Amino acid sequence: MTYHGWQQYLASVMLEVCSAIDEMDHIGRIADLIGFLHVDELFAHLRQSGTLQGEQWETAQDEFVAGISV
């Protein structure tokens, strides 16, 4: 994936963090520490894509990252 700005890269990083950590408080603190500005959008995305699997899940992740304003 090609990133068009730092926040898109951080969105990708935060998706990886979310796959390893379940506690929203920890996710929010990590986002603050690395300067990710789209935490509300991230949490909304996680709620919406939580039941997706396989290729649908991967597509949703890519669309989320691409939709982050740069």
C-alpha cells in the first residue's frame, strides 16, 4: 500500500496495534503517544468491520487507511 501522508501510515500501524490489544483505553493511549489523530474514526471502523473475515476484512482495512485525511 502506498501512503499519502503520515496519518495514513499511522492508521496502518494502529490497525496492527488493535489486532494485538483488546483494551480500548490502551489503544487510545498508544494513539496519543504516536500522534495518531483519528482515534474516533478508528474505533468506529473497528465496530463496523468486526464481523468481516478474509478478503472483505482486508479490503475494509485498506479502505480505512486510504480514507484517512492527510
